[in-house]
Amino acid sequence: MPAFITFGRVLFAVLFIVSGASKLLDLTATTQMTEKIVIPAVLATYTSQLEGLTGMSMPQMLAIAAGAIELICGFMIALNFGARFFAIVLILFVACATFYFHDFWNQTGADGRNNMVHALKNLSLIGALFMIAGYGRLSRAPEPAYDV
């Protein structure tokens, strides 16, 4: 049974690894997608400081962060290194991505239905991530002792 769990965890993580790598390999398209994210006015001072320090726009920094989060968390879950922590990070990431990019409640027609399917898919991913976070790292059962 542990082999099936490991195999399933690795296959599950491939989604995030490929998605994160594709975001980082096509930063221009990813940056264009992140331009729709509205940063709260309270954080405007901090975001302008970050833009000054890095020389990048906030959408570009968000694009890099999104790709890095998916890639790193995917690899860590696949390798079962800090799986609980990285699953929780991905839960927050997928929830935010669903809110900002699949807002079917504001859409009608085919776009609304398509985004609802994506939101439900993300909801199932969040459920699987909760299972990984709840199950965590496999611990080995102690070997039975032999009496002499």
C-alpha cells in the first residue's frame, strides 16, 4: 500500500511541477495573466518599495512567485520532504488562484460554465492537498521482535 501512496503522490505532484515550470518558461504570458490581480491599497507602499528594489513590476514578481511556488511545492510533495507544509502552501495558493482567475460567479454563459468547471477542479485539488497535509509523511511500523 505505501508504494501506491508514493506513486499517487508523485503523479499528483506532476501537475504542479509542469504548471510551475511552464509559468516560469513563459513569464510574459504569466505576467499578463497576473495583471488582473488587484493589490490592496494598504499594501501600495510596500509594493512600490519592492518594485524599486527589484526593478520589476508587481505583476512580474507575482508571475515569478506563482511559478516558483508551484514548482518548489510540487517537487517537495513528490519527494515527500515537508509534504504537509508544502501541501498547506499549495492549498492557499490554489484557493487564491481560484478566487482571482476562475470567478464564475461574476460570469454568464460558456465562460461562466467553463470557469465553474475549473473552480470545481481546483476544489478537488484542494481536497487532495488536504489529504496529503493530513496524512503527511509515512512512518515505518516497528519491526516485530523475535524472542529467543
